[in-house]
Amino acid sequence: MRDNDKKEEEKGFVIRDKRFSSQKEKEEEPTPNVEEKGEELRKTDTIQHDAPLPEIDFANFIHSLFISALIQLGEVPEPVTKQTAKDLALAKQTIDLIGMLQDKTRGNLTQEEGKLIEDILYNLRIIYIKATK
């Protein structure tokens, strides 16, 4: 063991930058299945994205909240575990959050953004009402 490695271990943890590892190493790593990815996420709380994330804008932000609410309403499976579960209290809070954003941004949105948030709120409220019956 080199002296530098010994000094790093004495500090408590070691950080190694693996961004520039060879393609051969990546090819040798097996691809985990969904359950393994879910377990890996629970262990590390880190998600590796294969594709680039979408551009950050108001429409994508509202879509993100919309998908979260659909997951909370049990309409869409959770992406990692592929399980569906209802959390109506959390879904209501997310719907109320989108409603608050609609109120606070009124007059500052493009016509398309205003229509998007209006349609999303309408659809989520209908789904919520059906889920609570």
C-alpha cells in the first residue's frame, strides 16, 4: 500500500474519481435488473442516469410535479421499485402545491404554460376525487 493511500485511509474515507475509467471496465460490469437497482438505490441513495435529464423550465417542473402526484395517487408505478401505492395525503399536498404555483405565477406565464398548469390541475383533482371515493 502506498503512503498516500495510507494517509487517505487514516482520514476515514477515500474519494476516487471514476469518470475517466476505460470503456473496457464499463463493458465488464454486469447490468443490474430492476430489483438490484432498487436495492442499490436504497443502499447508496444515488441514481445513475443513462440519458441526459430534460432542460429545466417551468413546463418540465410542472410535469415533474404531475408525475409525482400520479405516483402518489397510485396511477403510475414508482420508477425504481415498479410498485404502485396510494398516499392520498401526499398527493393532496402536491396538488395543492401546483395550485399555489398557479396562483403565484398568474399573469407571468405564457399562454401555453397557463393552459398546461390548468389542465394538469383539473386532471389531478378528478383523479384525486375518484381515489377518495
